[in-house]
Amino acid sequence: MIEVFAFATPNSVKVPIALEEMGLDYRLVPVNLRQGEQKTAAFKEMNLNAKVPVLVDRDPKSGDGKVVLSESAAILVYLAEKSGQLLPTEEGRRGKVFEQLFFHASGLSPAFLQAFQVSIQSPPQPEAKERALAEVERVLGVLNHVLEHHKYVADNEYSIADIAHFGWIWRHQAIGASLDKFPNVRRWYGEVSTRSAVVAAVEKTLALAR
Ligand SMILES: N[C@@H](CCC(=O)N[C@@H](CS)C(=O)NCC(=O)O)C(=O)O
């Protein structure tokens, strides 16, 4: 059984989505960020960086003992390799999935995180908000271009790269962003958000904060 230490957050939701898509058994273990549970010594033993998600696999495909992993993109790659799903083996297509995963980790995710942090600042900082949203729009523009000629973000096959981007784009309204100017992203978002695995994972992830 795989355990996922998570909360109702954009980085957390990626992991149950992948697990639902792959049909792997798992259990979500809530880590209440509002109460600072990610900073406890017990949690930091799993992830010194004190952030969710963390995956614990007591039954890895090879090797002894358990695997404990942080960093949502690394977890997605681990699960794809474990299940043999959502990561193509052909090197060019596999490279494209990694391109999007790295773009996610170094571009889209930091832009959305910055915009989220600015959006909850008190007192409000309109200039900082405008700057942060401009960067969100820039990265959404890049993705819109990618999706102009492809069904999914790494070519025409759904992959872990779609799951990575979905995690943050799922929260676009919360940071005050709109997909209206990005019709290809909107089309992709509508399609991904209605997949049964995504609906189930989102529901279970949101329940962590109830
Ligand atoms: N690069 C990490 C980022 C993880 C991350 O930022 N997690 C947030 C929730 S989405 C968190 O745990 N924040 C709590 C904190 O910073 O104290 C990943 O992709 O997993």
C-alpha cells in the first residue's frame, strides 16, 4: 500500500491523480498545513524541506525496504516507472514529457506560487499582484502555444506532464487568473478536469481540508 502525505493543495493533488489514473492502491494521510504539521520533526524526517506531498511506498518494484520521496515531479516519474504508465518509452516522446515536467517545476509552478502568495498578502499589494499575474499569463501563453497543435502538453498522449500542470492550473481562479485569453489551455483544462480519475482525486484531496 502506498501512502501519500498531503493536504488540499496544488502540488498534493497531482499524486492522487496519478495513482487514480494508474489504478494503484493508496491511502491519503492528511498533513494540516494550516496547523503547521509539515514543520513537525516527524514530518521533516520524511522531507527536510517541510512541504507536501510526500510518498511512502513500502512495496517498491525493486530494492529493499521502503521508498520515501518528496517533490511532486519526482513522485510522478517514480509512479510512472513503477506502473509502466503515462511516460512513453520512446526517447523523443519521453524527452518531451521531461521538458514539460522541468518547465512546470522551474516556470509554471513558481509563477503560480508567487501569485498565490501575493494574493493572500495583507495589506493587499496591487503592484506586486499585477507583476505576479503578468508572469502567470506569460507561462500560460507558452502552454497555450504548445497546446495549439497538440491534444496534450507533451504531444498527443496524456502523460504525467499533464498531471503536473493540472495541479496548479486547477487553482487558477484562486489566484485571480483567467483562462479566457488562452483557448487551447481552456480546452485542455476542460478535458483533463472531467477525467474520472481526476474528479475522484480532486474530491479526495479537497476532503483533506474539511
Ligand atoms: N517543489 C515542491 C513544492 C511543494 C510545495 O510547495 N508544497 C506546498 C503545498 S502546495 C507546501 O507544503 N507548503 C507548506 C509550506 O511551505 O510551509 C513539489 O513540487 O512538491
